[in-house]
Amino acid sequence: MNVERKKYQAILFDSGRVLNEPASGHWHIPPRFFEFVNKPLFLSISASRRKEAFRQAYAYLDQHLLIRTEAEEFAYSVQFYRLLANRLPELELGEAAINAIAYDLVNNSHKYRFYPEVLTWIPRLSTQVKLAVVSDAWPSLERVYEEAGLRPYFSSFIISSQLGTAKPDPAMYCAALEELGVPAELALFVDDHPGNCEGAEKLGIPALVLNRDIRTYRANRLLHWRKKCTYIRSIAEMNKRFLQMENS
């Protein structure tokens, strides 16, 4: 779908890698992780074994899509780290450490950091269009936005686990459009995954793939060329190329 430059009524943003990123560089290594895990020992384990251990723990989460509250999120996180500990027994993680890591993952609002331009552009965009977050995430994400002072700028906040599904399920996009009261053709969707953008376009929502990392940007353009997606590197670029805003 060709994305036109026009006056949109709403912008639907993915969260991870679009508005923020994990402070540690890994979604399930929260800020205090290495207070409970021996870092030199952890790093001495081969990257392939660590990757496989996380993969198997993620497979467990993939079987449990409906997680409505932070209490439920904590319970599933405990099991996630139990599975990780079982796959990496040399770490000798006991229940106290597992619970502490899970608590940090759920409750530490500094687990994600927002890209600098987000802190400028989100308040500015909110004066011109309605904004929504549409993210494959868990309930604690909303509190991260609240504590960063960004939550008031979003009129809709759709979290996949609270719907029991994930993008590109149409329910994710439609929930945001319904809450915003905006038709698909007057909304703009921004995500870092071409497949999620394709899901939006099937509903008639113009979509942009935002890849901040140059290697990801180039790889997606090469690997997903058949999808004919429109790619950008920043919100500033989105504004310049596709938005008709007052005083833009």
C-alpha cells in the first residue's frame, strides 16, 4: 500500500524498538538481573546455549497469551525464569533469586528506555492527532509509560496479553480504531516488523516500517521486498514525509 502524505486523524504506534528499547539490550534481562545472576559465569556460557535457553522459556510464554494483570504477569515471569534456570543449571538460581528477577522485570519501570526523539515528538503529535499504543506486550508496559510521563498523550493503549492475542491479528488494530473513533483510512500504523504492517494494511490502515538500526533497515528491505512496505528510520522522518501538521 502506498502511504500518502495527508492529514491523518490518528497514529497507532508499536512500542518496542519503535518508541523504546530494553535498557539492558534484552527484553528479559531486567536492570537488576546481574545482582542475582553471576555475570562472568553467565557470559562464560556459550551464546548458543543462552539463546536456546531463552528460546525454550519463550515457548512457554507463547502458550499463554492471555495475561490480564501485573499479578498474573509476575506469576508467568517466575515460571519463565524457572525454565531458564533449569536450562542453565550452572547458574544455580534458587527460588529467591528467580522471584527477585521476575519482580524486577515486572515492577522496574526503568527496564525500558525511550528514544530521545520520542520525548519530543509524542507530546507534539498529540496536539495534532489522536495517538495509540498497539503493542505485543504485558500489562506492566502501561505503567512504564505512566512513570515516564507519556501515558496521558495516548488516547488508546492496546496490550496484546490483555486481549489474549498478538499482531497481526485484526483484533489488535481494530481495538485501537474503535477506542479512537477513527476510520482505518485516516489512521497511520507504525511498527518495526513488516508482517505487522502488512496486517494493518489488510484492514485498510496505511502503515510504515520504522527501523532505527541501519542493519535491520537494510535487511528488512531486502528480505521483505515482496511486501512493498514503506520504510522510515525515525518519527522525524515520518513527520517530514507523510504528515500534514500545523507548524510542522
